[in-house]
Amino acid sequence: MTGLSVLIVDQLHPVLVEKLTRRGFDCHYLPEIKGDQVENIIHSYDGLVLRSKLVVGKSLINKAKKLKFIGRAGSGLENIDTAYATELGIACFNSPEGSRDAVGERCVGLLLALLNRTCQADSQVRSGKWDREANWGIELKGKTIGIIGYGNMGSAFALRLSGFNVQVISFDKYKYNYSDGNTTEVTLDQLFDQADILSLHVPLTAETHYMFCDKFIQKFRKNIWLLNTSRGEVVSTADLAANLKSGRILGAALDVLEYESKTFEDLYTTHLPDSYHYLINAGNVILSPHVAGWTNESNYKIADILAQKIIRFFIEQ
């Protein structure tokens, strides 16, 4: 029995509370709590579990005098100052394994919709326009798909492409000798030379911020299609829009946007630039609200895997 008290501030599948409670954690499930209310009570808790409601920075961490762990239900940890938490001996957990199947399938869906003009065709037919030739698709077969970042998400996408008769190549700066039946490991220069389609699966860091910019785009030998299900600020929207206009980028499917709030829950609604308005009016762009990792099934898996990691760290190690 741990007796550790845990504050859970976002809506999560009940399996998280069930598993933690069964192993002796004292769970307080408060999904409707506001950020300022969390600040007032966090000093009483040994653990904090969240999804995207809060930015857990130094100020909040300093108020959490008893805090032993922070768990994020999902993949990225950008809304948590993990370096400061680690410095204070606070363990940080996430659960990307729970959302990788959802992301892999969503990427395939976005890619097929993009190449086959599915959203454009649907919109036209609903408005009474019947233009068959303008909505011919482009076949995926024979294309080379480049993946940057071959972790949980990138490898899940590669696995699901295995039946499409495509060549999948991947670059991961921090992994080596990982070629398998689903991908061939290449250098970044080789990816620039070969890719018809690029899919981004990297975390948001100082290194990857605006990684996909005009200078980066011009390194590709071919005009390419872009998928981004990682983080919005990996892509410079202004440079993406400019290259969509010129035809250097043939089309883009974006589950994430540069202008999302830091808690990933909404868009900044004021002063959105012209490049964003270009995207929302472009027929060769598909947008979705940062939902690639969320399905009915992943909702369970994300919570279940996070619970397992917390239990393993405090009880089973």
C-alpha cells in the first residue's frame, strides 16, 4: 500500500483511478477543477495527473511541496517543465504507447484523403457542384514516404503502410540500425532526395521548433506532400503557406497548428495571421483539431498504460 495522494485534473478513462486505487493510491478525480484552484491545493498531493489542462511550470511545481510525480496522459510533455521537475526529484511519466495505433491509422486516413481530394469533393457535392475530373485522385502505390522521427508514432504509421506497395524511409537523429520490415533507415540527405511525401513525428524542442521552414523545404529534390501529427510549432505556417502557393508543397494534412494554445485545447483567437487564413481556405489542405491520438480505444489505453507506469515505479521496481 503506497498511501500516495494523487490529484487528477482532466477527464480520463476510469481505468486510471481503478488501477491506482487498487494498488493503494488515494485518488482525487477532479476533472472540472480550474487552474487557479489547482494552485491552491497542489501542496497537499504527492502526484499530479493531467492531460492538457495546465502548463506545469516552475511556479506550480514550487507550490507542490510534496510532489513525487507528474503523469501526462498522452505523448508530448511540452506543457510540463520536466527539466525542473527532474532537478527536484519529481518523476515524470507519459503514455505515448496508448495513442500510437490511433496516430498510425489517422495518418493513413489523412494521407488518403489528401491524395484523393476527399474533403474538397465532399464540400463541392454538398454545395451542388459535380466536377468529376477536378477531383481525380493520386495513387499512393509506388510513392516514397519519408518519416522523420521513428518512435511510437512514426513506426506505427510505417506499419500501416506495409500493404500499400510504397517505399517507406525514415530518419531519426537519436536512433540507429533500426531498419525493419516496415522502413529503411536513411540519412536526412537521402530523405530529401527520395521522398514524395513527408510525415513528421518529432517532439517539440528548441531543436525542432520551426524545423519545417523554407530553408528545409528547399532541400527536397521533389515537390512533396506534408503530414504533421506531431506538434504545430514544428512547422512554420508562414513558410508552409508560401510554398503551398508556389506549388513546392503539393498539399498538407495538419492535425496540429502553430497557433494552438500551450495546453493544446484551443486556438489563439486573436491576431491569427494571413498564412493561417490561407490554410483554412486552401483546397489542398486538411485540418483537424489535434485529435490524431484520440479514439475510443486509445482513451482506455492511454490511461491504462499511464497507471501501469506509475504503479511499476512506486511499487513494482
